[in-house]
Amino acid sequence: TAGSEFFEIGGLSSVTDNDTDERGFFIGPNGDMLIRSNEKYLRFNGGELEISASSLTLDRQGNLTVSGTLSSSIGNIGGFTLDSDEIKSRDNTSLLLKSDGQITASAVSMSGTIVADSGEIGGFEITNSHISSSDLVLKSSGQITASNIQLSGEISSSKGNIGNWTISNNALKSKN
């Protein structure tokens, strides 16, 4: 009858045929189609596309599952923009991961071991031998240099200078 024509090759009887033992090709009267080879299929039904293959599944709700490598030079993933050399948050300021290893984040909370031989944290310069700012130097040798230090508690030293005083093993002597 007119309007009820369909095309069928193999054992499939409709676009919704879920018999995984059947193989075939079916096109319904409204243009819906099913191509099936056992558990693998391509289905277009009511404007929705479904794909099921050994390493890729796309269901009617748009959920895509891929096993293997997924490659793209541009795109969007879960609130992040993917460019050819970076992944960044949509506002371009909250999180930035660059292909050269740079990470920029506005609200980082880290735990575990952090290793760096150079950089800057909160106005302090970091090198492989010291941490410093304009008024404070902490060296890996134990030396501390500060221009405006206040200490409390017990201070021990076997040598050194404080003001015009010299500290030795058993004496504190005025330099005058």
C-alpha cells in the first residue's frame, strides 16, 4: 500500500528489531533505518541516531562511550575549551593547562609533594638554593638574612655579631 513501503535485506523486520543474532539492512517508510551485524548496529529512528560498535557506542540520549584513543585539535568538553595547544575553562581565567606544561589556576588546592627548582609563590622567588623576597632570604645552607626580623624564645649561637657585640664560644664582647 502507498506510504507503507519498506526495504529489507536479511532477517530484520523493523528499525527497532533488537534480535542480536540477526544481520541485515532495513529502511522503513518514513526513512528510519537499521543496519545490523549481530551486536553491532547503526540505527536512525525518529530523528535519533544510535551507534553500537566494539569500541564506540552512541545512545539515543547522546551519551558517547569510546574505548581507545580520542583525538581532536579543537572542541568543548564539560565546560572546558580544547584548542590545539591548551585546555582552558570557558572564562579563560579559572584553569589553563598548556601543552608546554604551564598550569594556571585561580583556586588551587593541592596536596602531596610539590617539587620545583625555580618559580615564584606569593611574591617569593624560588631557586634551587634559596627562597627570597626583597627583605628576606632563606638559603638551603641554613643562612637566613632578614632586614626587619623579630624573634622570641631561646636563641643559640656559638659565634656571630649582634649590633656592636661579638659572640664567641664562651663570651659576648663589645667591639668598642
